Amino acid sequence: MSMFEKLLTMELHYEEISEQLSDPAVISDRAQYTALMKEYKNLTPIIEAFRAYKTTREEIEEARELLDSGEADAELREMAQQQLEEAKAVIDEQEQALKILLLPKDPNDDKSVIIEIRSGVGGEEASLFANSVYRMYSMYAEAHRWKLEVLSASPTELGGFKEISFSVEGEGAYSRLKYESGVHRVQRVPETESQGRIQTSAVTVAVLPEADEVELEINPADLKIDVFRSSGAGGQHINKTESAVRITHLPTGVVVECQDERSQHKNKDKAMKVLRARLYEAMQQEQNDKIASERKLQVGSGDRSERIRTYNFPQGRMTDHRIGLTLYRLEAIMNGDLDEIFDALATADQAAKLAGQEQT
């Protein structure tokens, strides 16, 4: 089936959904209506682009018929030639846009995410940069009116984080943040450096799609749950009750701790959310490993050991090593202005996938 035929079939289906959405029986069935509305919303940009593409094709056909007829006067022929050139100028772009819209959608794109940031090489400076990266994502989430909630954190006495995990809830959160997994390197003069020497430090970031209970069933018998007293930086007790929770998934050895809440029940809920996301990611990673070609089409492997970005403070420069993007507006980036980076990564990912499709 050609792309045009595929799109015609999709357009018919789109029109059928539109009719169903006005059916009182469907409107009264909340689950069916919600499912159809979601499908309608996902198809709308494709169908709108397809209809614009069809209009351009018709304009080209009309202009060619007029030019080939031999009956038009000079003025009409000039108008037809102009119409043909204008339509030809846009149809290739429209076709390319449709190819991108038809690329298989990442099933996790609409999900919320859990982000884990851990300090790496660089001691206290790495912990301070972990806080800077957390702030960067917090400001990005706030700008998009997404809900951010800290799930667990290990603060340091100087205001950094050895590690911090947090959820970001909002439509399309994963589609924007999924390229962030990897090593983020910083080059700057640490606050603790009296000689003004530049230090290189690093943090690792993991972006996990949040998994629903339906998608990933965890057997309670596979869990070992321990409770203990919460403690903060310097070993100070946050409270004197055993409210902190540690969950170990015995089959995989994955361990999650949460101690931010005073309630043991709330800490357990948060820890289970993180555990579910980690196991879901591991399951997906296993599937991706079986499809090596698909991994090659992605921007970066998502491997946490891969150095993906450098933030150079003395030069005010950010470089994304995967796509060779360098921007000299580091202050704005650290304040959450990340859309230009995410757009460039998404475009590179789409181009790689399109190239892969054309080779097959």
C-alpha cells in the first residue's frame, strides 16, 4: 500500500470516529468516548496535513491540465505556470512532514516520567551540580505547567544532592524529556575553590516512563520491605519513627528507598512508583536489545554511561555531543529554557528513523 492509499484509509477512519463521537450512545459510554476522543486527537494533525497535501496535488494537476490543453491564452498560461511552481515548491515539504507524522509513535510519549539524578565524578561539586540540574528540570516543568513531586532525595550539607528522584506529571512529558538519560558533564569553578581553578564534574540522569499497574504486575511475594528511621544530611534524624521504607525486588535485586515523607504509607507508595518505573524500563531495555536496528535509529542509546552533554560555565556554552549542537546561552538553559535542545534532538531522531525506513 502506498503512503497516499494508507492516508486515504486513515482519513476514512477519522471520519468514522467523528461520526461516532456525535452518537448519543457513545457519548454516554465514558470509557468508549474517552478512547475515541484520544484516537481522534492523535489522528487530527495527520489528517489536516494530508488534506493540505491533497489540495496541493490538485493545484498541480489543474495547472498542468491548463498548460497542456493548448487552449489557454498567454495570461492564463502565465497564471497556471506560477500556480504550478508555487505548488511544487511546497509539496515536497508537505510529503516529508507526512512521512514524519506517520513514523511509529513511541508508546511512552504521552506518559509522565520519573527522573533520577545522581552525582558522579567530582565530589561535592558534582552534588552541587546535581542540584543545578534538578533546578533546571524543575523550571522547565513549571514553565509547561507540569506537576513535579520529589520522591526521594539524599541532600548534602552544602546544598547539593548525592541523588534525587522526582516525578513529572503532564501530557507529553516523556516525549520531551526522554533524550536526557546519560552523563551530564559540567566545567566550572566550584564554590569551594579558592584559587579560581576550573573543575570538571559529572552527574548521571535516568528518565523512566511511569508504568501503570496494568502494564506491569508485581507479585507481592517478590518484595522484601524494610522500614527504618529517616535521616538527613550529616546523619541528623528527620523524625524518630520508622517511617522510611526500603523495597527490594528479589528476582532482579532492584532496591528503592524513600524517606521524604513522615508517613510510612506515603513513603511506601512513592517507593513502589519508582520501583515500577525501573522494572518497566528494564523490561523495555530487554525488548530493545532484541531489536538492534531500532536502537541504531535512536538519538543516543539511553545508556546512562554515555556522555551526552557538557555545560561549560566560563564560556557560557552548552554542547550536546550526540547531535553536535552548541548554544552560547547557558544561563537561560540552566533556568529551564530547554525547548530548542529538545526540538533539535527530536528532529535528529526523526531524520534517523526516516533514513532507516528508506533503507529497508
